[in-house]
Amino acid sequence: MHPSSKVIRTRVPRTDEMEHSTPMFLTSSFCFDNAEDMRAAFADETDDNIYSRFSNPNVQEFTDRMCALEGAEAGFATASGMSAIFGSFMALLKQGDHLLACSSIFGSTHTVISKFLPKYGIEYTYVEVDKPETWEAAIRPNTKMLYLETPTNPGLDIVDLELTGKLCKKHNIILNVDNCFATPVAQTPISFGADIVVHSATKWIDGQGRVLGGVVVGRKDLVKEIYTFCRSTGPTLSAFNAWVLSKSLETLDVRMERHSGNALFLARELEQHPALSWVKYPFLPSHPQYAIATKQMSNGGGIVCFELKGGLEAGRAFLDKLKMLSLTANLGDSRSIASHPASTTHAKLTEAERLATGITPGLIRISVGLEKKEDILEDILQALG
Ligand SMILES: *Cc1c(COP(=O)(O)O)cnc(C)c1O
């Protein structure tokens, strides 16, 4: 079966009620018929659920579905994308190890790497996303992991996964990829050599702005370490959120088809607009890494970025003129969202620091929703006009 069919048909066993749709298992713990069954479960001799911090049928179903989509051996679901990322670092890195990370990464991931990992004696080096030829020289004898996002947030830069996978194999380094922006229906990093894939399920996977969640999938031996760390420290996904996210996966493929179709339409329509100095979208031929994007992704995703010629003030004015698009911090929602990083998420940085992370003064990021494409375009055009 194609992964997009398999995900719909993967489910936990039916209860005695023979329900068609998976019910919610809102229970903190699970019962045993006798002392022997309970002993065997605690001894890991069976897969029986014991306690919902360790496992729960809804969480299991969501994880199994993510493994089906990503082509992964094993997985573990967490309360948020950040707990998935943090768990993957804490379980797989130790004092004295070195982490190589791409500098264009999600803000909180940046904070975890540069503020918290050093407290545990884990060293790090940032490499630049657009200079992959410099990465090999940054590898040290104690380099244990390479961490990256592709496409990046908010710059939409693309990392060549095949090249990176080969580099990591050559140096025996764990390749850990945040696949949040692409989603597994557009890109499967494991097929290019990634060992671990992390997700914020809060974004496109939920797709309707309702719940937070995260997931780690990948090599069985590595996921087992992450599972042990998370089972003991507690950032487990709730059964309710897992039920929501698992249902969402049934429509991920069809939703991303519409999101990415709308996004490509907008990018093409806006590319020549006189108020913009550039428009960036992975599947626009003008994108610097268009060839790599179209090689490793089956669609360009749902995010479009553009630069307003008027800079910072034009960015604020643009947000104020929008009538339909939402002004909110999330992305990957059925409703289109506009954000202006320079005056919001990245306002505390100096202009030089912002430029170093690709945040230009007039940068607008559009998370393209499921509304009719003409309506989204019309709102953007009137706000630019
Ligand atoms: C939002 C996001 C995260 C963090 O996910 P949460 O669910 O908010 O914890 C990590 N990576 C990327 C690329 C994101 O967009």
C-alpha cells in the first residue's frame, strides 16, 4: 500500500464494540487479570499497556501512522515539537559530545542548543545553510549528531538531504532532521539517510490549530533510547491530543495537496508585484535551490515568503491592512496566517542579528491556508496596494 493509504488503514485493534473509528482511551492506567500478566508486562515480555506516561492506544496509533508515513522502524510521540527535539538531544548526546547544527533553525531549538546543552557539557557548532561545502571541515572526532531543518523557518532554504546523508554515513554521525515544514507526504528524510526525524505535530499535522504535539521517528535502537528518556522524564503526548492528531493524519495528504497548490499559485501571482523585492517558495524556478527542492520534495509545502520594498514600516502596515488573513504566531493551519518576524518574533534581536538569521526588515511569511486561492490572493493584493 502507498504510505498515504497505509496511514488511513493503520489503527489499534478494535474493542469488543467493533467501532469503525478509533475511540479515545482517556485512562491513566491499564488493568491486569492476574499477578503473572502484570509481572510479564513490567518485565517487557509483552506489549501490554501499563501506564499512559509509557504508552496508550491513541498515542500508539498516532506513532504507528507517523512511522508508516516516514518509512520509519519506530517512533515516540511527545507533548510538543520541542519536547521531541529536546528528547532526541538528551537521549542521544552525552557530556563531551559535539553537535553540529545548521544555524537556520526554529528559535526555541536555537535556545536549547546554545543555552542548555552547554550546561551538560555538550559542545555545538553552527554551520551555514547555504554553505554545505564548509560542513565537513566542522566535523570533529567527537561530533555525534548533525541537526537541521529543510525547508528552513522562515527563510525557506533547502538542504540537500542526499549529500548530507552521505556525509553523515561517511563520518558515522547521527543525522537528525526536523521535517515539520515539508511534512512526510512531501519529503521522507529517512529515504535519504536520516537516522532520526522530529516533528512539531502542532503545525501541518494537526492542521487546524487545535492541539500541541510532537513526534520522533527513526532507527529502532536510537528511538529506544529516546523512549526511555521520555518515559522516565514525562513529556508524553496526551491521549486526547493523540486522538486528534491521529485523525488529522487521515487527511494530511489531501490537505497538503491543497495547501501547496494554493502556495504555488500565490508565489507565482506575487512574483512580479511592484511592491515586493522578491518572493521565495521552494517550487518557484527562481528559488536558489529549486533543483534540490524538486528532487527531494513532491510538493513545495504551504509557506511562502516575500520581502516588502518598504521595509519594517511597510511590514507593520501590511499586517494592519489584511482583512481575512489571521495575525497569529502559529503556522500550518486551515486558515491563512501572515507574520512579520522583524517586528514580532525576532524584534528583540538587533538588526545585524536578524540579518544573520535571514530576517530582513520587510520579510513577510504567509502560512497558506485551505481557503479558495483567489480569496487569499485578493486579501494580500489589497493589503499591498
Ligand atoms: C513550531 C516548530 C517547532 C516547535 O514545535 P512546538 O510544537 O511548538 O513545540 C519546531 N520546529 C519547527 C520547524 C517549528 O515550526
